[in-house]
Amino acid sequence: MERIPSFSIDHTKLERGMYISRIDDDIVTYDIRMKRPNRGDYISNGALHTIEHLFATYARNSEYKAHIIYIGPMGCRTGCYMLTRSLPHADAIKLVQDSMRFMADFEGAIPGAAEKECGNYREHDLPGAKREAAAMIPVLEDWTVEKLQYQAYIED
């Protein structure tokens, strides 16, 4: 089988941030990397689950909602993927920045976290999600379209 492009990224060098993982026609997959890979510091399952609920809820209610295809956690627990359609990169950056602020400041009941709404409604961690989102705010503060490129992390 062919090696998929995301496995060509050198995860020993990858830093926290936001990157373009792939582009398929008008669909862009963004890598929202909240933790440095393989450092032993991962997002807890509960916090990542809550981030998924809050991030998706915010994005799907934002001015960019028509462009959101999917937001979900990475299995390695180092961040999330965001898939958009026909959304300029600068707007995607703004959406992620605004989403992190929303999550860091969120109070109240986690959207979609009731037994009837969620397949694992007991495993949520709002304080953990808030901490993780707050930690990303300074990372993404001055993020630019040029910084979205993985170039420095592609294996030779």
C-alpha cells in the first residue's frame, strides 16, 4: 500500500499550531495540533471529548457554519482535525482562534452531552478542555496563512 501523506510528517519535530494537512478540491483538512507528538503529554480522553463537542458546536454556529464539514479528535490525542469547504485560510485561522477563546471561557452544560445525545456522555472533562484551549490561545495568537504549511516537518 502507498504511504499516506500525513505519515510523511516528521512527528519528532512537529510543533503545536495549525497546519494544512491536505487539500481535496475545495475541501481543506486542517491539523489543529494542541500537543507536541510523542512527548508523553497528551490530551485526556474526557477533555478531548469535551473539546470535540464545544469546538464543533461553536464552529457550526459561527459565521462560517456553511463551510464546516467536520471537526473531530485525533486518535493520538494531540489535537483535532477540522475539515472545511471553500473557506479562505485566513478565515479558518480566525475561526480556530475564536473557537479556542470560546472553549477557554465556556461555562455551563456541555452541548450534546446528555445520554440521549452522546455515545459516551459520562466521559467529559470541562475544566481539562478549558485548560487545553486556553493553552492554545497564545500559540495561535499571531498565526498566519504562511505558518499553515508543514514544509519544515516533511521528511526528506
